[in-house]
Amino acid sequence: MYKLLLLLAAVPAALAHFTLDFPPTTGFDEDQEPNAPCGGFNPSSDNLTAWPLSGGEIALDSHHPTLTILYRAQLMGASSWINLTDGFVVMTGLGELCINPPVSLPSNWTGKAGVIQVIGQPPDGILYQVFPDPKVHSRTI
């Protein structure tokens, strides 16, 4: 009985996050994931990745039975975000999700460094992760 209680107590810890599978996250620390805006990691321009103005894919793995997700983008040094989806994406069930955000980045972002943020809200709080600072290019996938 004691072992069963220990196992049940460990379940919430196992369901305490989501991970970004593609593009790779700037960093992941489950204990820091609730820290806005970047899950405890500071983006830098040291690791730029090409990101299309439209058609870029984002893949994550949810460890929660439900997760409400918001995808946003921001130029480095800017103070405002733009949403990459027409509202929230609701994921039901554990596992992987791949999304091709329907909202394109502005054309004047071409060649500029930015960051893409994923905010996930499971039943127990809000979690944040960011992709390595994408260098936006004009190619459409």
C-alpha cells in the first residue's frame, strides 16, 4: 500500500510540463517553466534559426490530459507580441501535437531576429517556453 501511495504521489510531477520538440527550445527546466515570459531562459541572438514568414511548423509533447496553448512571436527588443494562431489551441489527451500556425509574420520582419513563444495552460497553472531566436526570412513553406 505504501508503494502505491508513493507512485500516486509521483504522478502530478510526471504531468507537470510540456516540451517543445521542434524547433528546439531555448532551454528546458521543469521548475522554471512557470516563469514568464521564457520559462526561465533568456533568449539571445547567438543561435539564430531561419524561420519562414508563414508555414513554419511547431511540435510539442504535452504531459497533461488537457492543455490550452497560445503561440506568439516578437522581434528582439520589441515590447509587443503578435499571435500566430486565431486564438487558443486546445489539446485534449497526452502526447504530441504538430501545428502550422495559420497567421503569417509581418513581411517587414524579413531578416530580423525574433523569438517565438509557446504558452501552455494545463489545469494546474501557466507554463512558458520559447524557441531559439529565429531569424525570419521571406520563404513561405
